[in-house]
Amino acid sequence: MVSSKDVARFAGVSQTTVSRVLNTPELVKPKTIKKVMEAIEELNYIPNDIARSLVQQKTGIITLISGPLHNPFFVDTTTAIVNFANARGYKVNVHFGTEENLHTIYNSVLETKVDAIILSSIGYTDPLFYKLEKLDIPFIMFNRKHKENKHFVEIDNVEAGYLATNHMLSLGHRDLCWIGGPHEMSTFYGRYEGFKRALAEAEIDANIVPVFFTNTSKDDIKRVFEELLLLNPRPSAICAATDAIAIEILNQCLEQGFTIPNDFNVIGIDNVELSKHHSISLTTVGIESEKNLGFLAIEKLFDVMEKKSACIQQTESVKLFPRNTTGKK
């Protein structure tokens, strides 16, 4: 098996120089880096990550605890996080959390040595937050915020709920309904608060507006839609707390022969890539930045890892993206 000594001999440098090229190339002259990399390629040398991690006291691994893959938001953010970390030389252990497996995932992650953790599946009062702080490694939450109000990157969820609802009201809709998720998640709670704020400004009593809660699975959203159809009067406008919920509502509408936006107006929040697809063209509210929330969060996590920042508290501005699923009443 080829060793770093073989590479050093072939390149005409010391073994220490080979190590610096692999671990701290910014300290090595470009000409030397070129010689060492050519030797590595010629000899087909594969660095021993385990040995390197023991020397550096690093694993080269980041753990991501994401939400379920049936939500396209987590498809987009996971892709951005993994690509960014890989480009910086890190591997990413990805876990997709659901209500059923989160406890098992947490236990597994807390028992494994990694260099940092990025996660979205955490409640507002979740005790996991304090366990993460005791690990003494960098961590950041995205699309979620804990009551301790630190280590997070989120969008302005209250404003997002407000903009979505106000858009429906501006189109003349007075018979609205809200479909959201569990309020122990800061995301769902904030967006619902924005919904209520818009209703209050329009002098609509929030207590008489239909509100549905779902675990965001396809089957549960179908159940919610069937309940919605029984309402009298039936809402003309559906405000969904996420694009994932909104897209599944669109699917239920089409399956049952309704047309959008003639029979129902539908709006989501998140502006995921799938919402922009011309076959869906979902009206939604999303982050003003061209980067998605996962990308922004992993950027900030690296700032903490590289000691450029100590504690991240970032709330991103949002805006409306009007498309084809809403129209004047």
C-alpha cells in the first residue's frame, strides 16, 4: 500500500510537507502543492482519514438532522448543505427525522464523535438543545429556533404568515382557512401568528376562521382536505404553512376535479424549487436571498467552526412570489 512516505520520496519533499499539503495547504507554496498533488495522483495514494483525524483531533464529519424527505424544503436544503460541506472537505452524515425516529436519531448522534451538527428537527422547548451545548462542538439550527434564542438561521416566520394571508385578503377573499403543523415548532407557530395578525388588521375574527393541524404526511393532509370540503361556507382561499402542504393540497384538489384558482386559491410558504416548476407554479412566500436556508446555515456553521463567529442569531427577510395558484375572487 502506498504511504505518505512514498509520496514524499516521489515528490522530493519531506513527509511533513505532504501532511501540510493535505491538511493546511494555505501554508504551502503553490509550486510545492503542485508537485505533491502530482505525486499523489501518479502513485494513486489514498490518505488515511482515520489516522489524520487522530492527529488533528478532528473527524472531518458533520452530522445533519433534517426533516422528512416528503417535504421538498428538506430536499433543497439537504442538497445545499451536503454540497457546501463536501466542497470544504467534509463528509456529511445525514439523518431524516420523523416523529417516530427522532429519539433514536438523537441518541445515535450524541454518542458519535463529529466536528459539528446542523439540524432542523427540534422543538421550541426541546431539552436536546442543552445536551448539544454540553457537547462543546459547533452546532446550528435552521428553519427552527429554540426558546434560548441562539444558534439559529430562520426566515421571518411571522412576516411570512402575514404576507401570505394579506395576499389572499388583497384579492378579495374573506372565507379563508389555515392548514399548519404542530405549534411546538417555532416555524409553524410564527407563521400562524402572522396569519392571525393579517386577519386582525382586516377585522376578521380569527376564532371563526377554520384552522387545521396536520403532521404534514400525505395521508394526514388528505384527511384535512376531506374535512375542509365539509365546511359551510367552503373556504375560497387556503393558506398553507409550508409549500409541502400547499402542493399536496393542490394534488387533492386536482384528484377530486377542482380547478385552481377558480375553485380554490392556494398559497404556501418556503418557495422551494418544486413550487417554481411551471406545472405547479405555486404562489408562495419565501426568503429574499437567492440562497436557500440550508446554504445560509451551513455557511454560518463554518464561520463558527473557524471561530469567525461565536453565536449565530439570524432571521432572514421574506417576500411574496405571486404565481398561478391565486387570483382575484
